[in-house]
Amino acid sequence: MEVTLSILLGFMIIGAIFALHAKDLLSAVIAAGIVGYSLVICFLLLKAPDLAIVQVVVETITLIIMVAVVLDSTREELKVKIDTQQIFNISLAFIFMLALIFFFVQATDMLNPFGQHSLRMASAYVGETAAKTGSANLVTGVLFDFRGYDTLGEATILFTAAIGVLTILRIKGKK
Amino acid sequence: MSLIVKKVAQLITGFIFLYGIYIIVHGHLTPGGGFAGGAIVAGAYILQTLAFGRDTLLLKKKETNTSLSESISILIALMLAGAGFFIGTKVFFNNYLPTGKIGDLVSAGTIPLYNIFIGIEVAAALLTIFLALLIYKEEIEE
């Protein structure tokens, strides 16, 4: 399974790099779709069908919207000249990247090796979810019972996003 | 769109819609749940709109309806969660209904109710965003 995952990850990296450098914006959007759909197969290989269903649907809908946006506006990339302000921005981004890498290395030293986590909460969830909530699907039992606040927050985020889109896109206003 | 696209969309939309409802209702038994099923239901509407143009849904009216159903469903989910505070122990998101037998369609207490309302909310939110992009673009062009 590791070999298949490595091939898929390499494929995703190639797709992401191509999406950055493609001349045509439509092919860049399609190449970004490679990343999403490969992630679906990764989720299926790692035995997470709940996530795979959500990912395949959301990826399809966002791809449709992105293709519609590209076909409506322009297919060519805008040329931007590099001035001192942008050199400053790029160097700032690199400094933050180095700082983040430093702290990530520091943090991963403290963790257990890959695949041997000490999951105290998770073992309790895995053992007792079916008995406590009566839900045969473990993921839904955790999402809607133990972690109900998380689900409520996600629903509120979608609600806020829809209201924000309605507010920003309305140019003429209600009559 | 061409005749082939219209015919295939006509044949397939109902099945996609039913599959989304199946995913929502069986969320506590099989993989999936409110989020996945809601996105699939929204996808059925989006397919219909893309194939037949905006006239099929009478969009100017429907857009306010989707926004309304989204607001109402998240309010109901909040009230279900708040009811747990008053019934039995004082815990928000308390599972106060009887859990029933594991594996039955009607089981797991309040989880299926949350699934259904979160599903309605997600479907309405995604559809609202899509329709807003469509309607306001045409308003700008006019």
C-alpha cells in the first residue's frame, strides 16, 4: 500500500507544479483537479470512506464552479512586473517558511514515530461509541454526539459563507 | 446545452437526488452523513441548472427560498442541541432520545435528526452560493 500511496503522492505533486506553471488557466484548473481526485483515492486506500465521499462531491462542485469562472473571465495569465515591494514580500514569505520549518522539526521530535501514536481519547471513542450513542457508524457517532460543537461550527461557517457571498455579489441591491 | 446532455441530465438527476437522501438518512449506519449527502443533493440541482439553463428553477424566486430553508434548518439544529440542555442532564448536545437497537434505521437517538437538518443546511448553502454566482452575473450583464 505504501508503494501505491507514494505513486499517488508523486502524481499529486506533479499536478500541483503543473497547475502553477501552466500557460492556459483552464488546463491549470484541470491540473488542480488531479490533486483533489488523487486525494480521494488516497482516502479510500487509507480506509476512510466518509471523507472520500465528501471529497469527491466537493471537488466536483468546486471544479465546475472554477471552470465556469475561467470560461467567463479570461484564459490567459496576467503578466506582473517584479518591483521592490514584491521582492520584499517574497523574502518575507521565505523567512516565515524557514521559521515554520524550524518549529515543525522541533515539534516532531517530541512525537511518537509514525503509526504508533498514543491515542488515549481515540481508543475510548473506538471502544464505547456504539454502546453509548447507538450509532453503528463510528464517524457519525463522534461527529454528531461527542464532537457536536465541531459540527455546529462547521455548519455555521457554511451559513456565514453563503450570507457573505450574497452580500458581496449583490451590486444592484434589493428593489 | 445539446440534446444529449439534456436527456442524460433528465435521466440521472433523480437518481443522484435519491442517492443523496439515502446517504443523509442512513448517515448513522453506513459511511456518509449530513455533509456528504447535502453536497450530493446540491449537486443534483446544479446538474439540472447547468443542463437546462436558469429558467428551469425560476431562479429569482428559488434563491430566496434556499436561503430561507438554510436559515431555518440551522436554527432547528441549534434548538435540538439546546433542548438537550433542558431535558435530563444539563449538557448541550445531550443525546436525550432513546438509542434503540444498534443497526436499525430508527436508532441512535438525536443523531439522525442532526444528520437530516445539517444535510438540508449544506445543500441549501451550496445551492445558494451557486445560484448567487449565476443570478448576479446576469444582473450585471443586463
